[in-house]
Amino acid sequence: MEKNTVKEETENEETKQNISVKGVRKDIYGRILKLTRDTGQTLGEITNEAYRTFLSGVEGAKHLSKNFIEGATKGSVKYIENIKTLTINGEDLAEISTKIVFRNIDTLIFEDISTDDITKHVESLANIKVIVIPKSVSKASILLRSTLIDEVRISK
């Protein structure tokens, strides 16, 4: 049995690799380093667990029910995504006949828009660095639809 344990340890060591990851935000890296100190784990162990968790989420998403996937592809939700800066108003939202998901946008600016427009037309807001809304729009209507938003600003 000892031989198997030694062999497993050798195989685990052989599958490890030193890598460099560019573009990691300094604040996130600092929080991860603090976590390593607090838990006694190495940066590699925490990184592996984060990757494992992410991959399991992706695999889980692949197994969504057939009905949900069919419903999404039949136009129940439209996606506006991967844009650096976008300015959109109530008329723009009304032209799109379904609910909208805004995601992966650096700056999303809502102009000439009401809380009702948000409620009727916006399904969710995800991974947006900055959202700018008029004073007349309820901030709660934005926050209730938001995930991974860095900042919500009120326009002047």
C-alpha cells in the first residue's frame, strides 16, 4: 500500500505546473493573499479550488433543462454584451420586444429612462463596471437586477 501512496504523490507532483497569470486586479490578489495567510493554504491550492469551482459551475450550466434552453433561444430574453461604453434610453429599450440582459459592459449609461422602463425591459445587469442612471430612476430597480457591478452612479 505504501508503494501506491508514493506513486500517487509523484503523479500529483508531475501534474503541477508553475504558471503566470497576467491581468489579475491588485485588490483581488491582495484579498487572496490574505486568505492564504488566514487558512494556511498555498496560493496554488486556493487557485486550484477557484478554478475547480468555476469549472463545476460551467459544467452545471451546460446541463440546464432542455425546456429552459429552448425558451431562451425562442427570444424570451435578448443579450446586449461585450461593449466598452453603451448609452441607451427608454425608446431603445421599447424597440426590443423582449426582456434584455446587459452583461460584460465597462460603462452602461441610461438616459431619458424611467423606473418603469427598467422594470418592463431589463431582465438583469451582470459584470458591468459602471452603471449611470438618472436621478428619476429608482436605484433599487437597478440593484435588484444586478450581479458583479463595480459602481452605480447618479447622473446630474
